[in-house]
Amino acid sequence: MRTIDYIGSSDTSLSGSRNAYTPIVLWYAIRSLGIGGIKGTFRQCEQLAAYADEELNAHGVRAWRNPDALTVVFPPVGECIKTKW
């Protein structure tokens, strides 16, 4: 057994800290959706990110995202929201 610095613990797995499941899921998505399907899914995700950004700002939350990004950034939530959710 050896200690792996980037995960901060001992490596007890056969394949190291990486698994084979994630690449298989990606392969399956590419094979079943095709390039057109993946592009369509990306466009839907991009529209959803733009919608979330707009709605958060419309409700007074200072959200933003980089152009063409799927990630929406917003300020940390209050303690009462963290506790509830």
C-alpha cells in the first residue's frame, strides 16, 4: 500500500485512484448520441446556464458566467440556506 499525495490517503485499489466506469460512460454517450446529439445536449446545457444566470440576477443574486460556459458562479449562500438545504 502506498500514500497518494493528491488524494491525501492510501491507495488500496487495484487501478490506483482512477476507475474505469467514467470513461465507459463517456464512450457510451459518444456511441449512442453521436456528434450531433452531443452538440444538441451542449446547446441545451448552455441555454439552461444562460437562463439560470438571468433568473438569479433578476432576483437580486449577483451571478455570472464566462461566455459559452456551462458553469454559473454566484456568491456563497447564507447560513440559514445551508442549514435548511
